[in-house]
Amino acid sequence: MNREEIFNITTRRSLKPVIQWLDDPSISEILINGPHDIYIERNGLLEKTGACFDDEESLNTAARNIAQYVNKRITPQTARLDARLPDGSRVHMVFPRCARIGVCLAIRKFGRQAFSLDYLVKAGSLVAAAREYIELMVALGRNLIVSGGTGTGKTSLLNAISAVIPSNERIIVIEDSAELQFQQPHVVSLETAPADHHGAGAVTIRDLFHSALRMRPDRIIIGECRGGEALDLIQAMTSGHGGSMSTLHANNGRDALNRLETMALMSGVDLPLAALRAQVSSAIEVIVQTTRLADGRRMVTEISEVGSLNSNGQYTVTPIFSFSPQAETGTPVLAWTGTTSIHGPMLDLKQLRAKVELTARIFATVNQSEATGR
């Protein structure tokens, strides 16, 4: 029996009070607030359950087992910890140093089958024209940010978008806890590491980003930008690493740029604000906004393009698709705004696709010539 199988058995045993929801594909999140208070999220809505752990020690045992699976240690000084389950589900834990009600766990489940853009269209979270637009932006190597609030499906959407990256490209993925599931053959997945019990040996996203730049990436994917690594991502995007992607927390496209700017300032690099904004506007080309509606549905509600700074030094964000009520029914849907795309003379998807196909033919001709020595 290998390590994965052992941990799968021991983890399921320690999480027995919630195992029915771990196995239920309709449940997206399990929230454990101490040993006697457990909630689940089904179809975007929270439900309180009657389940509970026997006592604090049984919940602590589950937390230690989860931590051991990702080679992390829980000590009396541990305040919080990111981990994952053997099935890939993400776990965030907060311990009694900070949580007054006892150990708190938030388990974000991921489906055994990754979502695709086609699936999102069928589910009504995206429209066909927007799907094709996103596919073309990825094919053209545009730098893309997925923006949204907590629990809006940013990681799942990034997974779906990244699935259309060409299979002949080298992709380097950087995450705190591995969540993204890539199907391409040439993927290097890097994961941060905590400090040891002496406080040494920590490896941050910024550390891994510097390594990634030396590993000949075609695209760099950061699971989520949270701090100073935003500046490294911006600089990489403006220095030849096109087609890079990340997610971040924001309410709309403009807020996403402002938040990226704020995180870049956390890098400790003394950079004039005007210069930083110019880099941000040059680096980010497409922002895909996802939102969880009041009824629990997760929808793409805006796709915007980022232009140059305006005369006042402010960001220019142009919605290409936006969420607005249908004239016939009044039901909100994602629709083309009628705005001209800055990536082509107009939002003509056939024209953009022809450009992609022409580029592919040129590369194929060059590669064939090199192979034959001509």
C-alpha cells in the first residue's frame, strides 16, 4: 500500500463525521467551526448540519492527519495552515491561538472532473460567444486575470480557461496548495513550503516565481496573487512571458487593477506610482469577472480589456461582455456590449480566429524549415 492510499484511508477515518458530504458531488464546501458546529454549501447556499465530532481531540486528530499528508507540522505556535486532502480538495485551518471556538476547517471540494469552457456554457455560467473570445485571447497569448469574490469559482474558471492552452507549451504553475488540474503534457507544478521548527527553510510564491523565470516557461500560472509576488508577475508579463494568468479577489475589473497595484506595492520595491500603473496597464490585457448570485449560481458577469492609462493617469477598462437584463425577459445574461475590441479592428471572432490560424501556419512552416535544415 503506497503513501497516497494510506493517507486516503486515515484521512477518511478521521473525517468520518463529514464523510457523507465529502463523497457527495453536490456539496462544494464543508465548514467545520469547532467540533460541534458543521455547515455545508450546496448549490451556492449554506446549510447547517446536525453532525459533530466526538470532542476537540478527535477534530485535532483530523487536523494533524491532514497536515501530515502535505508534510506540514502543527505545533502549539501554529495559528493557521493551508493543506489539501488526497482527493485534491483544498483545506484551510485556523487553530485556537486565533480561533476562540476551537479548530476551524474550511474544506473546498473540487470535482473529480475539471470544468471546461464548454461545460460552463451548457451550465449557463458563460455564453458561447464569450467562450470563443476567451479561447482566442488564450491562443493569442494575452495576459489574463480571473477576478471575483470569495467562493465565486475563480479557481474552477481558471482551470477551465487554462485547458485551452496549446499542448506544445511549457507551463509552470505556482500555488500555495496545489489545486489547479492541468491536462497538458508539459506542466511543472510548484508549491510553497512552510518554515521548519527552527523558523528556517520557508519557500514563498515570490521565491518560486524567481525559480520559474529561470526554467524556460512559455506561460506562468499563479493560482492566486495575494501579496508582493504581484509585482514579479507584472514584470514577467511585460518582459516576454505572454499568456500568463492568475486569480485575485476583487469586485470588478477596475477594482482588480487597483488591488493588483496595491499588492505590488507590498513587494517592498520603491517604485513611483505612475510607473507602477503604467506597468500594470501594459501587463494585464483581459480581466474575466466571476460572481456568485443571490440564488447561489456562479456566473461570469464581465469580460473586460485593459487599455493604456488615460490623460489623468487612471486605468482604462473597457467591458467587451457584460451582465445585463435581456430585453424580452428581463433575466440578466452575459452579452457583447457592442464595444470595439482593442485586439482587432472590431469584435469579429471569425477575423480573430483567422489571425490565430495564420499564426499557427507560420509557426508550422518555420518549424518544418528548421527541421529540414532549409
